[in-house]
Amino acid sequence: MFGEVIRHGNRQYRIESLVDDAAIEDFRAGIIIRGSVRTCLNPGAPAGREEWSDWESVDILAQVDAEAREIVFTYRDQPLARVPIDRFVPDMRGEAIPDIDLAADDALLGADFHAELAENIISRMPPIDPLLGCLLRSAAGTLAGQVIRCWYAVDEAEDRIRQKLERIVGCLSENKWRMALRFLVRSGKCIVTAGAL
């Protein structure tokens, strides 16, 4: 759906989201958020002549559970965070939400989302680069906010859950540039704070 590569110092960070096609079963849609990092092996080399280590990657799975009406983020089947889709404020349904209003996104996700996700990334995942952890949180927040928008953009009368999930995945694909823009704004905060978002 979306992917970005960011260079900071002698490292490159890559964040991408991919639809897990096999996961649109059992009333769930799965989206993989993959965070990767690699290091320049010859710092100071001219652009285009750098040598890089192999990418080291970590995956977080975001599952949209239509029956439970929530988004569940997991790492190797360990829960990291849950976001109820019904947390959306009903009187906002008809209003346009600005594309990069992070305060509006955070209001959709609830006050505890980022703290819970950050704590569980630290406690339940292998040690990772702090900036990569921040970028993963940023990608998860961006994805969750867009899933909630897509949930309410899709006809609520949709009686076939599988079709609704497929339409949500289509909506996510249609909004990949908006998600990339929101992610880039969030990732800028990560870089400024060296990963302490």
C-alpha cells in the first residue's frame, strides 16, 4: 500500500505496509507493517557508491477484526495494541478530516494508543533501533487512523463482512498517498526527537 525510505545519518530506514491477502478470512483483514534498517558500510563515500549491510526487518501485523469491530496489532502473535473502531465520534462522520491533522488522528485512536504500542514494542519485541521503533509506531498510527476512516466510508449496511473488508482494503489502497503524507509528517517528528515520539 505505501512504503517510504528515510535516511538518517549512516542508516537507511524503510517502512512499508502490505496487504496479507490470505488474512481476509475469518472476518479479518490483515495488513503487515514491515520496518527495516540497514547501515552504510563506507560512510563518506560519494552518493551512489555507498555499500550497505543487508536489511534487518521486523513485521507487525495489523488485523481489522470486523466482528469485534477493532484493529489488533500483533508481533509474532503477541498483542501490542488494540483500537476499537467504534471509538470514532459519530458526529464527525459527515465532516472532512484534514489529511495531516495528527491531533484529529490521535483523537480517533484514543489517548492510550501510542503509549501502549510504544511500551509493548519495547517489552515484547527484540531490541530494535529506537528510530525504527518510532517509525513503526508512526506507521501503525497512520494505518489505524485510515482504517477507521475507511470503515465509516464503506456502506455500514454492508451485510457481507468479507465484502466490507475487501472494500476497506480497497479504500486503504485508494488513500495510500494520504497515508504516506501523514506518515512522513509523523516520521519527521521521529527524526527530530531521535525516536522518542
